[in-house]
Amino acid sequence: MEYIIQIILSFIATAAFGIIFNAPKKSLFHCGLVGAIGWGIYLGFTNQGVDIVPASFAGSFVIAIVAHLYAKRFKMPMIIFSVAGIIPLVPGGMAYNTMRHIVEKDYTQGIEFAVKTSLVTGAIVMGLVFAEVFMQLIFNVIRRSKLTKKTS
């Protein structure tokens, strides 16, 4: 039940960030869906005992794939869906804890949080980049197959 509640709340939060980012009104539902899917992937991985770094990578990879598909389907820029969709994965709490421990002069704990925050952020970025490369490869294969059918 907690899993479903978290997915619903991530949907609402992502759609709300879509409003803040001035996403078109007709795309808000799909923005929320992208965020909920990404958070669901993240939760699924972490509930299976996977560390948050690879779980963040998997979530952002799926977010970028779904954002690409929605961008093609609705003829909108991919960034509309990916920026709003990535919000639930951003390690804001960890960044806060990093600064809190540094301000309290607990440098060891602060550095530990800083490294973990950097790793999660890097995993999110790598997930987005890998998905972009993957989708470009898929689109190139589709384009080539259409060209060979036309010339045949």
C-alpha cells in the first residue's frame, strides 16, 4: 500500500513541478505519469535491496525513454517531460544533510553525504545520457529500415 501511495504522491509532485516549469496544460498528466513511472522503478529497485545509485540510474533511464516516446507521440520537446519527471529522483534531502553536517562541523559525515549525493546525481545524469544515446540508435535503425523499404 505504501508503494502505491508513494507513486501517487510522485505523480502529484511531478505534475505540480510541470505547472511551475510552465509545461503546456495538456502535457501535465503525462509529465506526472513520467515522474510516477521513474519513481516506481526507483522504488522497485531499492525495495529489492539495490543501492540508491544504480536505482537512480535505472529510474532516470526509464524517465528519459518514456519522455522520448511522449515527445514523439505528442510532438513536443522531450525536455517538457524529462525535467518534470526527474524531480522525484533529485537527492535534495541528501544535499541538505551534506550542508547541515558541514555547518555543524561534522566534516566526516558531511563528506560522506556529499559523496553519496554526487554519486546519485551522476547516476541520474548518466541515465539520461545513456537513454538519449539508446533512443538515437533506435531512431537511426528505424530510419534506415524505412529508407531501405522505399528504395526496394
